[in-house]
Amino acid sequence: MSGRNFAAIIFFAIVAVFLVFSALMMHPFGEFDEEHYPEMDQYIIDNTQNETGADNGVTGVVFDYRGFDTLGEATVLFTAVAGVIILFRRLKK
Amino acid sequence: MSGMSRIVKTITNVAFPFVMIYGLYVIAHGHLTPGGGFQGGAVVASGLAMILVAYGSIWVVGKVKEKHLSVLESLGAIGFISLAFFGILLVYLYSSFEGTFFSNFLIGQDTIPIFNEIGKGLANINTAGIIPLMNFAVGLKVIAGLFVIVLVMAYSTRIKEGK
């Protein structure tokens, strides 16, 4: 076994341990947890339709509450397009 | 790539309008049903990539230049960011507006009678303020961006004719 494979196996084991622990610590689906009460979730569910006017709550969050995040995603796409065009321009005649 | 067989081209001609209509529907109804600008733009770009695969990149480059697609993508980005800045601008112009960067200034007002209603159901498309307009801008950006990525990569690595 080469050193490269050994390092990969160790890295995989560490990641697997973290994945198993985080899966065990996961919030149970659909249960109301008094200790970790998601206040922001309930606020968005209650007020999205009146504040943003959108029936789709996900779009209301993405384009209104977290519009700055969407601006970052658009910037990432723009950067990807610019990079691809710069990278492949030299191959064309 | 110089196109595929006649069967593939025929099936592409049949399927292409449905893909485009579905993608544009997802963009236009982004504030009502699941989806939005990113998802609908990805669907439309997939349809355009299907045209690219079926007809070949040389034929497609004869029809549309990648500079024009870059202009479209920049228009989408400028529309998005200018809609965001309008929230600040209208506060200085009209004191009745209250807004910040990315604020939804079209919702719940009577000055500009477009997209000013609050959502009451899945059938009303004139709701949600600037969210549909932002969906259109992001959709245009994603269509042009993804298609120009696929087009440039396909055209640059094309197989030389006669070899």
C-alpha cells in the first residue's frame, strides 16, 4: 500500500466519523424541539406572504430576505462564465 | 461536432418547444410555484444544449455569437443589481417609501400599479413586488451564462473537419 492510499484511507475514516456523529446529532424530523426552537423559521412561515407578497416562501426568502446572497450567487455565475471564455478563447482561430 | 443523425434532429425539433415553454413557465411563476430564475434558466439552457448537441456547435455558432450571449448575461446582472439599488433610490425620491438595499418597494403601494398585490393564491401572477422582475433578470442571466459556457467549450474543442 502506497503512502498516498494510506493518507486517503485515514482522511476517509476521519470524514466518516464526523458524518456518523453529525447524523446521530441530527434534529428529529417533524418533531417540535423546545430547546432548539427555530424562531427564524416560524417568523418566515408566518410573515413571508404579508411582507414579500410571494406565495412561494422559498423565493420570498431567496429574493427578498436574503437578496444579498442571491447577488453573490449571480456573481459566482458571472465569474464562471468569464473564466470559461478566457480559458477557451486561445483555442479558437 | 457537426451534428447528429436525422432522427436525433427530428426528435430535438419536437421536444425543444416543450422544454422552452416549461423553463419559461418556471421562471415566470417563480414567486408562486416551486422553482425560480435559477431553476427555470437551467431548464432553458438544457434545451439549448440539446440543440447544440443535435445540430453541432458549428451550426449554432453560425446562428448566435457568444458575444451576444455575454451581452444578454450582463443585461441580466445589470437588471438585477439596478432593481436592488432602486430600493435605495426611491427612498430619496419619495419620502413615503421605506426601503433599503434589496427592499421590496413594489409591494403594498398604490403609486405604481404593477406587481403591487400581496399573494392571495397560486393563480395571481401580479403579486410579490420586485420578485418576479428579479426572477426574469436572474433567469436571463442563467440562460445566457450556462449556454455560453456550453457553447464556448463545445466550439473550442470541436473535431476538425476532414481529419
